[in-house]
Amino acid sequence: MKSMRILFLLALIQISLSSCFLWKECILSFKQSTAFFIGSMVFVSGICAGVNYLYTCKQEVHSVLASKKSVKLLYSILLLINLLGAVLVLSDNLFIKNTLQQELVDFLLPSFFFLFGLDLLIFLPLKKYMRDFLAILDRKKTVLVTILATLLFLRNPMTIVSLLIYIGLGLFFAAYLVPSSVKKEVSFYGHIFRDLVLVIATLIFF
């Protein structure tokens, strides 16, 4: 658990720095197809998590992740794949050869950051971090942080806004629309659904 928290913190720092300094354009699109894909991923993962909950209703812990170490290991691998994907896409250029490949990238890429936002709420005590951060701020520090944040935002506003929207959607979904008892299961099945689509699309079109 601690190692996963460290990885998420490092990924969050890397994504923040990359979006502020490395990219000069909006890499995440806002298309109807993207909304459809994320909606489908949420729907399928929710159904699977619900079925899993009913299947384990007689157990003390309603989680397939707690029943087998192999499933827990698979979940850890899926989380690492998503973290690597979200970090690398902001660090390296994507090699796209034609319009169809660009459409597929626009279709799949936002899901990395949506799931990243969902997983942030699951694995990091964000409320505690925010409370501790606000506790150390005084008036001068608040002004300084505000100025720095504004300058960074103005350096690359489109990429930062697009990232905040998709990560924020994942955070909102995890915080208000998913019961606490099945948060990890929704994340688990969401990763499986997205990665299956990603593998199939890569084998066919790339």
C-alpha cells in the first residue's frame, strides 16, 4: 500500500511538471466518442463490480481482490500500466502515422487520466494532504503559491485544463458516484475493460 502511494505521488508530480513545462498544446480531445468510451467503461465496470458484490455477499469482505493473491497482483500490474501510460504520454511524442491512428489515440488517451483520477482517490488520502497543505500556509505563502500557480497555468493552459477535467471527472466519479465498498472493484474492472480495448486496437491498427 505504501509503495503504491509513493508511485502515485511520483506520477502526480511527473504529470504536473510535464503538463506545465513539456507540452505546448492540448493533447486530450473533448469528443463525443471519448465521452461514449468513458461512459461505456464506467457502465461495464459498475455492472461487473455489482455482480462481484452479489457473488461475494456471503463473505466478510465483498472483494475479489481480497480472495486471491493472483488477482491482487494483476490489479497492481494494471495500475502500473495506467501510471506508465499517463506519465509517458506527457514525456514522449506519440508516433502516429495516419488519421485513423490519431482518432484512436484521441479515443483512448483520456481514459488513462480518468482512471488516474479515480485511483488517486482510492490510494491517496487527498483530504489529509489538502488539510496539511492549507495548515502550513500563511498570507504571504498563499500569495506566492497563487502567483506561481498562475504563471505555470499561463505557460500551458490548454493541456493543464484538459488534464484537470479528466482527472477531476475520475475524482468526482470515485468520490460521489461509487459506493466505498466497491471502489477498488470498479477501478479493477475499468482497467481491464480499457486495456482489452487498447490491446485489440493496437493489434489491429498499429
